Amino acid sequence: MRRNGLSQIFAILATGFLIIFLVYPLFTILSRSFESWQSVSYVLNNPYYLEKLKFSFYQAVLSTILTVALALPSAVYFAKYQFAGKRLIKTIFTIPFVMPTIVAAIGFLALIGPNGITGVNLKDSFIIILIAHIFYNYALVLRIVSSYLESLGNDIYKAADILGASQFRKFWQISLPLALPAIVAAATLTFIFCFTSFGVIVILAAKPEFATLEVEIYRLGSSLLELEAASVLALVQLIVITLASIFYTRLQAKTALKHKQNRSLATKPNNINKIFLFFHFALAAIIILSPLIALTYKSFFNPSFSFDNFKYLLTAKKTISFPGAFAAIKNSLLFAFLSSFLSLFIGFAFAYAVVRGKWRFLDAASLLPLATSSVTLGFGYLIAFPSLRSSIWGLVLAHTVIAFPLVSRSILPALRSLPDNLINSAKTLGKNNLEILWQIELPLLIPSFITAASFAF
């Protein structure tokens, strides 16, 4: 099979970026882990570290079960019914998933912290960890499962109606078995995010007994400078997440339907179902948005309504740890813009090489960053690129590695959906691959680029 030259260039750029800024830092962790077998033996036989591993599994599994159990009914209702405000509700439920961890954590403290508006203090408890993980991953399960169910045909449900099957029986014997691959895929992805939980633990439950492997890697590498022990734990975590990611990618293939039905499964609900749907999604929206509502309330009420908190933020003296509000905003925007721009370029390089060059291994390779936690990646950068420790480009490159898979996943479907006859017609008119990309493909991909940029930013 002959590949066009432009796709080869993009494939080389994508592969080179992945090797230098992901594989190499992880390899340094691997090599540091096995510098001394004594360190490996010490960590793997240390009861304290084994307890951290067991707790990481325990809290991730329990968080996953609760998240799937709570999000599954919403996913079924989304797939089954077509109602006003459906897209708005799904957007609202997606807010936590794209929200910075520290913002959501402060929202939880404002809601159920020591001085929370509810008067209930769950800080430094196991319950608040579970609640926060459900908060973050609810939308993930909702979107994956509902999208899969919406793509199913409705003939089997019509047959069930003719046979007099109840709603519960249709759910238990039809929807649940059919959606099982999507449910397991969503659960696997939720497990990965919960297993590598860091910000939630550090901010909401900082007790030693609640430390995950991710927290322990950070503590060993940054505070105690025990790089060998941190490397061994990072390797253990990387193995677990890689196995889970491989399992997830295989499940993705099962959730891709070979034959898509012409008619959607969604139907208009009757009056009773409308009332039920209203209360269900109203309650779910309140629960999901409650930390943000509490955060907004605490920002303006101190204890009565005022702008004192904002005035203090703007007039606070600069310190070593606080450069000032405007400087912090400027730095955040600078990091975000640089990382987004680079992520768009690298993500598109992967997508173009996969679609136009048929470099299919890059499709799987682009998922590798999802199998790497941010702390593990940062730890690898400290070892592999010591000169980048105090450089803005270290942060930009690390953020790019984390963000470009989301960009690639956003652009891939749009690039694949471009009509082949459009590209062939352009070639017939004498256009080369670069001209086709610049004059035809990129303009048509602008909406997907905007979506991808929003995720990367």
C-alpha cells in the first residue's frame, strides 16, 4: 500500500514526539526502578506500600461500582427518551469531568467541609473520596453508555412490547445485556481515573491511611527524595493502568456497532414518564452542581453578601508562593494557550497519519498517555529532563502529552467522515496532498478543532 508523503511526515513527527516526551521519561523510571534489586524487593515486600496498593484498588473498585450504579439509570433514560433540554442536561452533567480538580475540591469543602454551608463536615473521610469520584466520573459513564444505547435499533423493543414485557423486564433482559460491553468499558475507564486519584485525596482526605499509590509516588519523589522507591511504585502503577487500558481498548471494538439502524431508539415520554424524568434529572443536576453552587455562595457571602473576598484576592501582598492574582491568571492563560496550540498540532498529526496514511499502530499509540498518570509522567520528566524543572516548556510539554489524545480522539471521527469523492475530485484537478489539506480538509475540520481545543485548554 502506497502512503502519501504528507502522512509520512506527520507519522514521523507524531512518533518522534511520543518517543521523546512519553516513552523516554517512562523508560528512565523503568531503568531507575531496576538499578538495585534490593530497592525493588524492599518496596514489593514492604507492608506499608502493599497497603497503599490494596487501598488504591479498593477505593477505585468501590468508586467505580457506585458511579456506574448511579449513572446507569440516567444513561438508559437518555437513550430511551427524547425530551426538551436533553442536550443542555447532558452538557451540565459534563461540567465536572472537564473541571480542574482543585476547583471542584474547594467546592466540596465549601459544601461539606469544616465550614461548609450544609453544616456537615466530611473532610478527611473515606466517604468524601467516594462522593468526589462519583462527581467526576458520572458524566463519563452517562455519555459512553447512553451513546451506545442510542445507536441500537428498536425492533427488539417493539417485539418485547408485543409480547407484553414490562419496562423493568425490557431493561433487565434487553438493555442491560446489550449495553454490557459499553458498561464494562465505562467502568474500566472510571477505574483508571479513580486508581490514579491524586488531587481529590490530597485536598479532601489527606490522612496517611487514604493515600493512593499516586500520592505515595509524589511524596517519595518530591518530599523524601527516595527516587528508587518512587520509581518502583510508579512502575507498579503503570503496569496496572496499562493492563486496564488494553482491556478498555478491546472493549471499545465491541461497542462499535457494525450495522447502525436508521431509526433512533429514543421516543417521546408519556405524561407520567415526563414527571419522573423531570424529578430524576432535576435531582441529579442539583447533586452534580451542588459543589459549584456552594463555591459560588462562599465566594460572595462572608458571612453576608459582599465583594470582600475578591478585594482581598486582588490586593493581597505577593509572596514566594503567591505571585499575585493577575500574575497567576496570566501564567494559567499562557500555559493553556501554548499547551493547546501544541496539542492541536500533535493530535492532528496523529489523526492525519492514521486516516490518510493508514498508520494504524499510531491509533493505539495515541492512547498511551491515558495509561500514564500525571504524577508518574511528572516524575519521569524530573529524572529524564532535569534542565526543564524550572522552565515553562517542561509544563507545556507535559500538558501536551496529557491533552493530545483528547485532541486526536476529537479530530479522528471528523477526518474519517470527510467524503472520499471530495478528496478524489481535488486530486483529479491536480491538487497535491498539501493543497488538499490546506484548502479543503482544514476548513471542513474547523468545528472539530474548536471542540478539541476546548478539551485541551
